[in-house]
Amino acid sequence: MSYNINDKGYYGEFGGAYIPEMLYPNVEELRQNYLKIMAEPSFQEEFNQLLKDYVGRPSPLYFAKRLSEKYATKIYLKREDLNHTGAHKVNNTIGQILMARRLGKKRIIAETGAGQHGVATATVCALMGMECIVYMGEIDIARQAPNVARMKMLGATVVPALSGSKTLKDATNEAIRDWINNPVDTHYIIGSAIGPHPYPDMVTKFQSVISEEIKSQLLEKEGTEHPNYVVACIGGGSNAAGTYYHFLDNEDVGIIAVEAAGKGIHSGESAATSALGKEGIIHGCKTLLMQTDDGQITEPYSISAGLDYPGVGPLHSHLYKTGRGEFYSATDDEAMQAGLELAKLEGIIPAIETSHALAVFKYKTFQPNDVVVISLSGRGDKDLNNYIEYFNL
Amino acid sequence: MNRIQQKLQENKKLLSIYFTAGYPSLDDTVSVIENLENAGVDMIEIGLPFSDPLADGPTIQASSTQALKNGMTTTVLFEQLKDIRTRVNIPLIAMGYFNPMLQYGVEAFCAKCKKIGIDGLIIPDLPVDVYQEEYQTIFEKYGLINVFLITPQTSDERIRFIDSVSNGFIYMVSSASTTGAKSGFGNEQSNYFERIAAMNLKNPQIVGFGISNKETFQQATKQAAGAIIGSAFIKHITANGISNIDEFVNPILS
């Protein structure tokens, strides 16, 4: 069994490119060139240099002593929260902006939910002096004001998505519509491991630096490249894809995904796609998604704006369907408590997305000798208002 | 011979109208079809509303959102259309995004279309290569014509491929845009229309996107076999209701 993408752009039965003909030339241009460009020594050199000097990589692999004591196992945190802009998102935007330049594109568009990917995109556009338009749901603009301000300060134009439910999926629709209307000079930087092939694979490969570093860092600390488990939260699933990538084919490494259960899987307010979703097509790919019996895409809910997506990347659908990944979902309350616990035990305030991954200990008991690596995908600064409100701080 | 193929043999420029099923009111679907036929339209595209219509601009998005709010579903539409062939003879094409069809079951969907008397399908997000590999035999089994889109950016090679897979007409998107985004044609479109006409494709072409009135209809059909109006018609029924459809159609056909 292979867990990697096949030459037709599918992970098992999931993936592909279900796109209107208007997008075909752009997506096909990318498909034909992305692997070739990524393999160029000059691309590799520029990408790695920026990850080192601009992003601050490698990000530390930190042994969380007090958390480990509490859960009687060996817990390492992969500190993506220490990256420039505060999350793993920038690994992908650096890669894609270099890709866009080599494809001769002049204009960058992106979608964003919580604003982390929007900020990471606006950042690299400022860095490269490129025009940047970020689509963001009108409702998200209202609830993520600091990130909107960051994007503007970085020179991006933030366009409110006014259609549908006015959140992430609608921002994605608007970005796709922009690309249809600007087919020649524009590159669309998708922020998660979703979208038509080759996006899920390209984003996964740019994020795979996470698991690449875990291997060498763990070798130094534990004398082995392979942990017993890797754990990540999943919305679309880009930090998870990067965290799993180099362990996919080593079945001795357990893969654990934590989705957002919102107010409970069966509460009607949830984003637990693997539990609630059915196979279908969203934003150009065949994957698991939350939908009505009639095939209309439904609106998810999570306290975390970054996990508030009705689908999941096709790699993750494949990991779920084949049983290669263990999938759990944490409620808002469980995630918030896990975030608070990390702050108190380790002095790290995580993003609420990341707090979902930390809630894994609610659902899974590890052995004392297990080495468990958790992707600490983002820092909690952006979520301070939510934490203040939730805990009456 | 399928009704679409018969219609394409007529010696005239065809006017095809798109509307969203279940809009403005849930039960307007059949009346809109009858009124369009009575007004002298040549072909009708019945839009199945979708929550996330990627290729559509604000007008069709809004009509889709409203139709879904009204309670439109695939099952409801098929129920509304079950006796449509006792009422109209005009070629009918169902146009919609792929996910609702996938959930209904592609073969069940096609079987139902044949039973009702729907002649063809337009599914913008079902790419031609996936169609050819996985679904063409099903569509053909039920005698349905599947219509593919081409755009000014589509390469000649791909147009030839699409032409080889098609058996009705080719939906020629006039410019790089979502529906209803642009109105009117410039030199770029004229060159594109001429380029496609010169390719001598096996399938006739019908132009869509950017057509809203007699002038744009005539420009679009100078070489092509016909033209499709969507957003401008939706705007008309939004403003004027569904009883005065001939007021929209007559000036275009006069």
C-alpha cells in the first residue's frame, strides 16, 4: 500500500482535479512544472535559504518534560509556532511564491479563514514585491481584526467574500473565481493540502520540511529517526501532511489526526469531517466533505477558525479510509483546556487549532516508552481574545 | 436522433436560455420552461442550484442560494419535471455541478434524465478526461449528450480532443470570466470566434458568457451556431417575474 500520490493525482480514490475548463490551463501549467521546478538546485537553494534566514528554521524539537510526566510518556513538541508569522503556514507560502515567480506570474491571490495563511501570503508578497489580494469571509474579517490589520500593513488588499456563509469556504470560492477571471498573470497560493491536483501534493511537499527535521532532530535526541507516533490537528490538513510525510510508508510510526468536534460531533455544530463527511467534490478535489444528502456543502463549526473547513485534504481521506491514520476529534472545551494546560505546564500558549492536537491525551493513552511528537502548528497570540473570553481572564 | 442534435440541424441561429430551477419560487420551474418555449427560444438549460458554484458570478450565485432556500433539491427537480414532455418539445439540458449528481448516483441521475426526457447535461467541473474514462459509457447508455466548455485559453490540441469526445455541441465560453462578469465583445473575442470557426470542428459551437441582448447575440452568432443567455435572463425574471418572459426574448429574436 502506498500512501503517496499516484501519477494521476490521486491518493487511493481521493484527489484528482475536478475543475471548470476555465481553470484547466493554469492548473495544467502548474501540474506539468511543479516537480521539475522544485527539483531545480537554484530553487532548492533559494527555498532552503529563506526557510533558514527568514523563517528561522529548523524549528526546535522540544522535549516537553512536565507534559510528559503528566501523561507518563515521552512527548516532543515540534515548534512551528516559533516560525516567522507564528505558524507552519509560511513554509508553504515561501515555496509557492518562488514557484509563482518561476512561472512568470505577477499577481498573487489567496484565501484565508483565521487570517494565518493570509498573513503568511501577504508576508512573502511583501518580501518579493508582488501584488497580493487575499479573500476573506466577511464574518471572519469581523472576528479576526488583528490579522486583517497585519495583511493591510504588509501591503495586501483584503477583499471580503460576501457570498454563501461568508467564511473560509466562500473565501476559497471567491479566490477561485478571481483566478478564472485572471487566467494569465495570476498564481493562486492555496493555504492547505486541498484543491485540485497538484495542490495537495505541492503543499504537502513544501510542508514536509517539518517531518524531515523531526527525523534528524529525533536521531540526535533519541538515537532513532522514528517516533512511535506523530500527532497533528486537521482542518484542511497542511501541518498534518507535513508532519506525517516522511513517516507515511513506515507503518511502525503511528499517525494520529485530531479534528475539531466543535460543540460535539452530533451537535450540528462540528467540523469533524472524517466522522461526518461523505465522499464528494469540494474546491476541485474528490475527498471527504460535510454535505447534505443532496450534495450541498454544509457549513462547519469550530471555535478555531483555522479548523472551520467542511472538507479535509485527499491525503487525509486516504489515511482515514485505509486505517493508516487514527482519527479523533476534540470539542471546543477539550481543546481550550488542553491549550491552557500547555500554557501552565510548559509556558507555551498554543493556537487554538494546535490545542486540538494537544487534546489527544483525552482519547489515547500512550506507553511510558512511546516517543510521541506533536506538531505545535501555531502560537496563540492571535487567539488571545478567544482565550480571554473563554476563561474570563 | 436526440432533440438537441435535431435542433442543431435547423438552419437558424439558436437562442438557448439558462435559468436556475426553483427560482424565483420553488414551483416556477415548469412555468419558466413553458414560457420560454412559447416565447420562441430554441433550447433551455435548467440549472440545478449548488451551494458552491465556482464558475458563476453574483447573479447566478444569488439565484442558486435563493433556490436552495426555497427547498430545491435534485429529487424535487425530478419530481417537478416528471410530466414535462407532455407539455413541451423544446430540447432540455440539465446544467449543474458534479457533487450533487455524484451524491444522487451518476447512473441513477442519467436514468432519471432519460425517463423524464432531458436531452443533455452540462457539468462544468467534470473534466473531459475523467468523463471519458469513467462516465461516458453511462451517458451514452441513456442517450444523453454531454456538453463541454472551451475558453479563449484552451489550446487547439485540447479543443480537438474535446471535439472528438463531444456528440452535440461545444459550449464556447466567450472570455476568461465567471458568468455574468462581462458584457459585450471586443477584438479579442472576434479573433477567438474566428480562430475556432476556422478549425472546422465536427461539433457546432454555441457561445456563452457575456451575451445579454440582441447586439451581443448577433455578435456571438456571426460564426457560431447559437448563443446562451443566463445572468441577463435571471436579472429579468428577478425584476419582472416569470409571466413576461416574451418581453425579454422578443427583442433578441426580432
